[in-house]
Amino acid sequence: MLACTLLILFAGGLQALAVRVQVTWDIGYLNISRDGLSTWRAIGANGQLPIPPIYVTQGDVLELTAINHLDMPVTLHAHGLFQRNSTYYDGPALITECGIPPGSQFTYIIETRDQSGTYWVHSHYRMEGIDGLRTALVILDQDMSLLDEYDEDVLLTLEDWGQEPNNDLMERLQVTPFANLSTDHPTVLINGINANFLQPIRFTSGRRYRLRVVSMSFTYWFKVRLPGHTMQVIEADGIYSQPSTVDGLDMCPGQRYSVIITAKESLEFNYALNVTFYSDYIPQISGLTPRYHHVPIVYRKDAPTKTFPLIEDHEVKWADEYAMESRDKHMLLEPVDQHIVLNIKTLINKVGIPNYAFGDYAYNNVPVPPLFTALTTGDMALSPSVYAPQLNAIILKYNHIVELELRNPDTVMVHSYHCHGHAFQIVESGPVHKNSSIPAKRFRGRQPMRRDTITLAANRYVRLRIKADNPGVWFQHCHQEQHSYSGLAFTLIEAPDVMQRTLRVPQEMIEFCRILGHPTRGNSAGRAGSDMTGIKPPLAITGTANSIPDTR
């Protein structure tokens, strides 16, 4: 359900017309078969799946109302939106809010004046997102020069879809040996339907198509190519780049790209957009992983589809964020005020399920969301002692330049890192283990590419930079939902002293916490100082990566 009202805004003495876009999601369960293989209780909005994508124009105010008809809380996260001055609308449950209780409703206010491009919205409570509560969010540009670069806008959403409710699966994973679980692999949905039954995309000769590709995945990676055509990358995760020509996209869960594809003049052949669904850390099983799908690109209804010889991945020129430059004139952030090194560690529990951590402790929620701790503990909010160890809280000073070095020493496992509240500059990547033949990659230009989601490949580190100019509590986590659920996350407590002067949490959110039994004042336990009485001790991760040398 969507409605629009007009607002008159005044800025710099000029009158601008903005729109208040009102979208309502009545969130409930649906017994549905989206892939034609299995029927189970999924989560949709307004009685439908897929949920229609949301389109707004830069400068609009999106009011997204969630009416919760589930039997558990709901939250919504606008993936990639900075939520400047409104961290409480960011969405991760028990971090910036307690959630919307069953039978209640709440409106998220999402400002778009500083951002445009390609995003998506999903639940950030348990497994509700992967069970259906997700859709694309497109913020159309006000800059007319960008609109001159293409003739048509095409959205391509890519989803993973399981064979049972993932909330049920995650509960069983805590008590059931992994080897005894179902080995069903997710299927692929493209634009919300089974990838094997797609309607064609029609191309008109000579026209320029902006293809917005959104990986709304929580598990596997996607590769996207259109043989016979080149792609000109112009956007990654809502950040416009200097145009760069590539053959294809290799996308981790949560990433987005916009590419310009110029249609051929000839109508002799039709073509196929190749979509590969894969994961490097899962053994290959014929027909299951990887999976190959083909989206018909039709120039002429009766034309044959052109075939191409198979080529190896290393022969493909994939989009490379280390070789890209941002278009927005953001220079390399320097000098660095705070350098943070986090090693990914793994611990296999007693039933054979891995727990993960950025550092020494697996992430876990606590009674008081850290946003409320940061807002209610005065000067103590600047001390790590008021945040429980399992929050992996890192306190940032206002306007400091921060370099995050994230290190994955595992030689098999791959992760997908998503940063809330910021788009990070991509500075460097290289091998963790010095005996590796993996080459280092370093940004060599002046305006590093920025984005909010990146692959943490096996045996690699990445160095990313942000400026701590967005006071708030920002969740940082692996976007493979099982890994985040198992502890691979940390929190940035950004300028809590500034937060206390400038942020006011909506009263409805405080009332929701009361209904759900969560305190909204004090340290992580709802107590004074560093007294954490009542909180379960953190799970210490003492596996891989206890003593990895610093590569600086």
C-alpha cells in the first residue's frame, strides 16, 4: 500500500518540491510455494510475496509503516541508508531498538536527501528477512546529468529461497548435529519468481539500459554476465563510480551494482544473461551448487539465441572495487586516528556447529540495546565497561578517521561484511598468511571506491576507512545470516557524547521495549557502572586466528 503527499522544503533560499512517500506493510504469514518445489509458512506483506519494490526520488521522505501480525517481534532495516541523525530507525533488533511487538505497528522515517541509487529493505529480526520479508528500494536521481547516461532502467533482484522456514532451521542448528540436518540447498528467485521460469527482458537496438542488480541474499554469492555485451559499472551500493568497463559482476550477499549495457544494433540474435548461484566454501554438487540460470534477452521474438564457448572465471574481467574510483570527489581519508584490527575466529561447538567472532567473543544480544546504554549512561558511555563483552563494542570519537582491518585467516570459509551507518573507503586487501601466493591489492588513485558490503575472502585481510561523523550505534556483521546468528558481528558506538546531545528516541520505541521486557536505561544489564549481574557470560572463541602477525 503506497500513498504520497507533497512537502515544500526551503534550502539555500530556493524552494524545492519533496514528496512524503507513505508505504504500509501489513506483515503476516503466507503458506506459499515460491519456487514450485516446496510449500511452507513464509513471511510477506499485504498478503503477497514477492513484496513489490519501493521507488522514491532523492529528497523524498519515505514513511514505511510495519503492522506486525506475526507471533514474534518485527524490525525493518533499509540496507545501505545512513540514517543520519536517526540511528534508532536503522532496524537491527536489540541494538538500536527492541522490535515491534506482535499486534503493534510502527512507522520508520527514512530521509533520502543525501543518497540515491540502489538499496533494499529487509527485516533485521532473526530469520524473517530470508523467510520473505525483503524487497528492493530504488532512490531515483535528481541529478539530470546521470539520467542522460541511459535510456531505460531495469531492476534485477536475486534471492536465495530455502525449503523450510529458516527460523525453524536456526533453532535446530543449536541442538542438532550438522550432519543430520536436511541437505537441501536454496533455490534461486529472480525478480521474485523461480529463476527457471523467467519472462524475457526485451532490448531495443541501440538503447542504453541501466541494469540495477540487487543481491538480496543471506547465504550464497551470485555472478552475473551477459556474453556478447560489455557492462559499464556506474554504481556500487548506492555510491556512483567513474565508469569502468567489465565483463561481469561477482556479488556477495547484500551487494548492489548498476551497470549500463548498450544494446546491439543487429536484430540477428537474442542473448542470455547468465546468473550463477555459488559458494566457494561448499563442496560442489552437480545441479545444486553451483547453479546456472539464464535470463532471456530478446531483441527479436523469432531470433535464435546466440551461443558462446565456455570460458574460465579467471578469463573474465570482473568488477573490481579496488580498481574503481568514486565519482563524488571523496578523497582518501587520512591521517588515520584509530586503527582497529579484528581477526575472525571460529569455534566448533559440541554438536558440530561453528560459532564465529570478530575477535575474542561471539556476538550475542543483551537485555539493554546498546543504543539505550549509549544514551543513558552519561560520561560512562565513552567507556567499554558499560557494554557487555559479547557486544564487541568499539567506541569511536566524533570526526575521527578510523581504519578497520578485518582479517579472515580461514583457508576455506568466506564471509560477507556489511557496515551499517557508513559507506567505507576500500583501501587495501592482501593475504593473511605470508606464505600465500595471493597478491595484495591496494588502491592507487585519489578517490577510493566506497560501498557498504564487501567479501572477506579466505586467507585475506581488508583495510577499510570511515569518518566517524554519523553519531549512532551501528551494527557490523556478516551478511550470511547463519554466520551473524552464530556470532560474527560487532558494534560501533560512534560519538556517544554527541548522541546524548542530539538524539531523541521516539517514545513508541521505548514503550515497545517495556512490552517486550527490555530495560531502556543503564549498562547492558540495566545496572549502573560495570555491574553486569544477570547477563550470561560471553562465549569465548579460542579457535582459529589467536596470534596472527600484524601486516602493517
